[in-house]
Amino acid sequence: MSKLTYEEKIEIYNKRKAGETLNTLHSKYGITKHNIQYLVWLIDRHGFDILKHTKNKYYPSYQKERIINRVLLNNESIQSVSVDEGLPSEYYD
């Protein structure tokens, strides 16, 4: 499936908050349950503006190092750091 539009992401968020199950949303939109949950966490933390990011955001090396150190040195979970920092994905590709 192609990438979701801004409107589809808002629709998924609203449906999930209204009680629609991860299984139903997964079947309808063809994205993983984890990605649906991650999308909800991001919007809960940062609001809908987090969805209006540029295609390839640039992260300066000092920012990458700070983010990595939160996980490696501060023993924070990858998931919590990713949501807190507003990363588009929990894992770097």
C-alpha cells in the first residue's frame, strides 16, 4: 500500500480514539497494528501538526547524538524517545 495521506492519518486517529479496533484499522488501511498505535502516540504527544513534516527531515549530528544517548546512556526506551522526539518512525532505517 502507498503512504497514507494527512487526511487518512487523521481519520485513523479519530477512529481509534472512537474505539475502533487495531485489527479493523489494519484491515482497512493495510498498515501494521504497531504503526497505528505509534501514530496515535505521536498525535497524542504532539498534536496533528506532527503530521505536517517535510518528506526527508534533516537531523544535525548533535541532535542524532543526543537522541541516541537518551537510549544508550539514559536507558530510555526507543519507543518513548521516538514519540517524545516526534520521529516519524520508532526505528531509524
